[in-house]
Amino acid sequence: MATKKPENMDFESALAELENLVNQLEEGDLSLEQSLKSFERGIQLVRAGQSRLTQAEQQVQILLQQDEEQLVAFTPGQEER
């Protein structure tokens, strides 16, 4: 099975693969070459995940800035007319 590029994976899939790689590395049963390949893949997954999180954070900030002017503080007992 061909391995997907991290940038083409959704965040949850990349995180699940990363967790799997960490578990394999922690078990210590991989050869040095396999460990290095797993580590490299893990770094790629982390970078792609961080990029996705940064994009999501920017989207949230943009949405909050757009709504900031439209939002009105709510005061209990005060009805809008």
C-alpha cells in the first residue's frame, strides 16, 4: 500500500499514524534504518499537522474579527426591540 503524503492527509489520520509510529519506536523492535525512516515520517506528519493547526487558528481569528463588530454584549433582562 502506498503511503500518502502528509500534506494530503486529514489531520486526524496524520495524528493516528504519528501515534502508531511513536508506539513502534518506543517498543524498540525496529532496526536502526527502520527507526530512522519512521522518525523522518513522523517529522513530516508533525509539520503537516502543525501547518493545519496554524491554518485553522488563522481561520478562527478571521471569523472572530469579522463578527467582532457585529456582536453586542448580552445583558440579562434587556430585550432587543
